[in-house]
Amino acid sequence: MGRWLGLLLGAAMSTLGVSAAAHAADAIVYTATYVEVGPPSTAQASALLRQYAEAIRKDPGQVHAELLQRIDRPNQFVILAAWKDQPALETHRAATPTKEAIAKLAPLLISPNDERVHLGLSVGPASTAAGTVHVVTHVDVIPPRKDDAVVALKQLADDSRRDPGNVRFDVVQQTNRPNHFTVVEAWRDRAVFDAHGMAAHVKRFREQLAPMSGSLYDERLYTELK
């Protein structure tokens, strides 16, 4: 976040409970936007969201963008995007295509879109390998255990990237609630994902998380829409 407001950076990071040093080398801002439409509107929403995701990819401030559809509840979507910095995200929000996309989707929504903004905590190198199973998990811990969760999540990411069939394993930290995290995974297929869930390091992480968790471990499986 080196391009944020100069001398305010350290104070802002301190207020958020995020180490400025940890993010000094990474100005990228990560967003996860959850979209839920009425089931009868799933096909219409899919088409609109594909158009919106394509518009994001043409935005000069974006680093990457992907559109995922939940496997067990296909009327739920998440748009994962990365922006070169906070001003780039603000420019995108104010852009006409963004406002038009929101307006078109509005009549189809069951609830308002839920956009969550993050800084990178443990983000691996980009991979060109294709993943068929995508996982987005919201992790919420009680505020006094935030730092313990940071350590545990970083270790989980390091271990999981070495698991057979892993394509991606990233952890990002919410800016307005630093005791909330999003874990983004991609796996070659469902079999390797299921095997990962039984790995010793995953069981160890879940045992560590249990006494500090602030809510249920919200793990959702998706497929990518292109």
C-alpha cells in the first residue's frame, strides 16, 4: 500500500492491526465480491456477470479478475479481483461500466452485493495451470487471537502449496476487520481437494483454529465461469 497517503500509511496500518512492513512491498488490493440472485435468474445473472468480469479485465488498474459460481448453490457467485492499489479500486468503483453492471444486476439480487477488501497476507506466485475446483473460505477469529490466526494461516498456505494437485493457495486479510481473512484455493480436481482435506497439516490447522474461531469455518466450492 505504498501509494496510499504517504505519512498516513503507518497510522492507518496500526489502526487496522496490520503490519505496515508486512505489506510495504505489496501495493495490491484484493477484493472478493459475493453476489446472490434468485434461483430463476441464475442464467441471466451469469451472462451479466460474465460481461462485468470482462469489463474488469479491461480496466487499466486491475491485476487479475475471475468469476466463480458456487457448485452446490449456482445462484451464488463471487468475483475475485486484484487491483494495483487502492486508488485503482476507487477509480473502478466510480467508472460508468461498474455502475451500469450494478444497475442491471440489482433487480435479480436476493441481497445487496457483499464486497470485501483485503491486503495480501500470503499470496503465492501466479500459476497458468488450470484448476477445476475453486474454494473460497471466510475465516473469522476473535480479535485477541488475530496474530495467532495470521501465523496459522501462513503456515497452512505454505504447507498446502506443496500438496499434490494444488494450483493456488492464497490468504488475504480484510482491511476494515483485520481478524477476518479470505482463503482462495484452486485444485486440479475434486479428488486432490478431498485428499488435501485429510492431510495432517490441514487437521492441525483446524485444531489450532477451533479455540480462536469467531464463526463457523465458511468453506465454499466453486467452478470458474469464463
